[in-house]
Amino acid sequence: MNTPDLDWFKSSYSSAQGDDCVEVAVSKQAVHVRDSKDVALTHFSVGREEWSRFVGFAAEA
């Protein structure tokens, strides 16, 4: 999937130091996730429905 113009952002729960964070970008097809410490690494993508289930699960934990 070609993703040149994604608008990446960090969670509001990320620490001010910027360590151990991930960034996400949402497109019509998927949610893309990458390591904020090394944005040159390959990111991975999951379907929007799967991301929603993951976030719901994490909120319950």
C-alpha cells in the first residue's frame, strides 16, 4: 500500500520525553503504526475495524 501523505500523530498518553512511543496515521483503508523513535523503519497496517477492537481491548485492561 502506498502511503506517502499520511498524517502521523502520537497518543495524548505519550510521555513528554518521547520515549517508547508509537505513532499512528489513519487512512480510508487502514490504521498505520510506526515506531516514533525511528520513523524510517517500515510501519505496519491493520484494518480500521481490527484497530477499533484492539483499542477497546486495551482500554479494558
